[in-house]
Amino acid sequence: MTGRRPARHGRNISVQRAPGGSATIVVLWSIAIASIIVAATQLVTWRTTVLGQSAVGRVQARWAARAGIERVIATLGRHTETPDADDPMSLVRDLEFDWTGSLESGSWDIRHVAEGEEFRGPLDLHSRMNINSITKLQLGELPDISIDTVDSILDWRDEDEEVQGIGAERSFYEGRDLGYVPRNAPFKSITELELVAGAWPEYVRGEDWNLNNRLDGNEDDGENATPEDDADGRLDTGWAGYLTARSIDSPTGRSGFPKIRLTADTDTEELMEVTGVDETQAGALMAFAETANGVMGPLLSIDLGELVGQPAQNTGRSSGRSTGRTSRNSRGSDEDAVSSLDTEQLRAVFAECTMTDFTGPDRIPGKVNLNTAGPEVLALIFDNDPAIAESIMALRQSRAEGITSIVDLLEVRRIDPQLLSTVADQIDVTGWVYSISSRGISRTGQEVEIHAVVDRSTLPVKIIEYRED
Ligand SMILES: [Ca+2]
Ligand SMILES: [Ca+2]
Ligand SMILES: [Ca+2]
Ligand SMILES: [Ca+2]
């Protein structure tokens, strides 16, 4: 507004002094100068307005993105507080529903790509294997990985300075003046993997150069901009698409209450009440925990009595039925015979008990969620067998509630108790840590993306990683 004042003033002068010749010159000069001033001030004003709108648009987009994050956090918190134990898929469905929404200033868009397919809603990081618990054999199945890189990854996270196979420890990194040495402790993030010998960013990130689990323009334009990609409209991820360092094991049971830790000192009454085992079975579970080395898997393949030094009973696990106290045992007494755990008891034990000590400062690596993992990750877990992976996918898709217990997997023909017991400690039916890529779009079309990783294993839900683009 103020920018126009000189112009009007100039014209006023021209009206007042119209008759005089010299006045005409003055007037012409005035008009000329005024025009220049008008043009200049208009340009400045226009620029300021555009910049102002741009800043406002960014703020609006940012808040829309942030609102999307908050919406997801609210859903995650609700499911931690009041979980639906019989329907683990309800969380997946609710999160999918949160994928978009709007405020007065704009809207958000939350999606992710997993194994090349795009999904609405945030990414369950438990759909990936934890880099701190994946085995050597499983690592070896990652695309394009070499044995020396596998060994170097193990050397990075193991405590010692002994080189595993053809791996790399301190002396390798010092010899190359890299300015860092192996952590000799669990990986803190997936980008840390790029420090390991042989784990080049191209392998770790694939086409997802900014690791946001979304296909961005520069990731689908061939050789135009970094990274090199095949411009096929599909996000081809690297090892980061199979791995995470963020997933954690939770001390919370399926019921929403803290898990019962199986030790010699477990409260027998509570154990019986929560899992439905009888007193002898409870005693056997506690005795087994003493020797189990923190691994619960054998409960799936070996009879409970046998695990604590009593002979196997007549019916095996496959019958799924308890034989009661009638079978013979080595001590010749029916009184202390341990009944096999029936299917319901096994489900309860795996849902509500743990052999992990959660009281320490360490984050325990998370398990893979059978309800969100894709076929490639499932194959990695199960002997690299794509047929097993397809069967698990079919099983979970056949039920609205998904897979409610790892014990359900015994319904898959190719999975026998022996195989299940070896991977039991790597799998579960829910997720605790989620990666949210929320793209906020203002009414004026500006975009801001917020990337957050959140942990719902305890309340309130915590943001453990946050960045804005
Ligand atoms: Ca080491
Ligand atoms: Ca080592
Ligand atoms: Ca990306
Ligand atoms: Ca591609």
C-alpha cells in the first residue's frame, strides 16, 4: 500500500501546475521517477508476498505432516493400552486407516514400500529381521552379499577382537585409516551398517537413497540423479529392506500385562492362572527355564516332561492333546508325572511368558511379526524356503485376525515342530516399533516430509528417531 503513495503524489503535482512549461518538465520527471518507484516497490512487494506464502505454506505442510504422525502415535498407544489379543491384525487395519487425513491448512499422506509393494500407513519395523540377532546363515541369503561381508557384520557386533572366518576386526579398519573401528556391540542404526567392510551404501540402500521407505523422484529417474536406479516405478530396496536395528523385544505380553519371567523363582500361582498350566507343569516350566539359556523354542518340539528329565509320554506334540497324569514315568509314580502342554497352554506360554531379562539397560533385539513380514523376509527366516513363506502368507490372509500365535504355524504342512522350535525365538505376531514417513501437503500445494520412528512397547509411545526434509 505504502509503495503506491509516491505515484499518487506525483500525479497531484501535475494537476496543480499544468499551465506552466517548466512545470510540465517537472511533472514529466515526476511521473517518470514515480513510475520507476512504483515498478520497484511492486516487484519488492510481489517477492515478499511470494516468499511469505512459501513460508506459510511450508509451516502448514509441516503441521499437516506432524498431525499424521500424531494420529499414528495415538493409534499405537491405544493398542498398547488395550490390545486385542485375539485379533493382532486389528492394529494393522487401524494403522492403514490413518494413512491420510486433513486439517484446515492441509492434509497428510503416510505410505511405505515393503518388498517392492506400496502399502498405506506406517511401516512395522518388525516386518524386518533385526540386524543384531540375524544368524550367519540368514545373513548369507541377502541379495549380493559375500561371505567376507557376512563375517565382517558379525565381527562388527561381536564383543571380541577375533576375526570370524574372513571377516574384519580393528586391525583391518586401522590399516585402511578409516578413522573408526568396529563397535563390538549391537548396531545402533541401519546406516551404521555402511561402515562395515564390504557393506557399500549401494548394497545397503538399494534405490531407497534417503531410507524413507518411499519411492522419490530421484530414485526412479534412471541415471539422471543419484542413486542409479532402473526407473521401473518400483522401489528396489537393498539390505535395509530386510533389516532393522530398531525393532525391540517387549516385556509386555499379548494381554497388555507384563510378561511372566520364567525362572526358578516364578510365582507358581500366577503362572498357573495366566497360562492355564497345572502345578506340576508350572514346576517343570520353571525347572526348564533354569537350563534353557533363555531360549523357549524347545518347548515346541520336545515334550515338557522330557525337557526336565522325565521320559517322553505316549502321545507326541502332534496330537495337540494332553495325556494327563496316567502315563508311566521313570520314577514309577503317577503323582509327579508332567503332562504335555496342550496347544492352548503352549499358545498362552508363548504369549505371556519370557525367558529374557528385561531389567538390564540393553535393548533386546526385536522379533519378526508374522502378520506384517513379506514373503522374502519370511523365507529368510525359514531355511530360505519360498514355499513355506507362501504358506504362511496364505495362512494369515485366510483369517481376518491374522496369525494369533506362533503355534499356529504348526498348521503349515512344511513346518514341523523341530523347524518351528529353531526359529521360535525370532518370530512373534505383533510389532512394537514403527517407521512413519508422513508427507504433509498445504492447501497451496507445498510439501514437507517428516520421518519418525516410534516405539510403543511402553507408554507413552516414544519417538526414537525424527527428521524433517
Ligand atoms: Ca568384534
Ligand atoms: Ca569377532
Ligand atoms: Ca526414498
Ligand atoms: Ca526400481
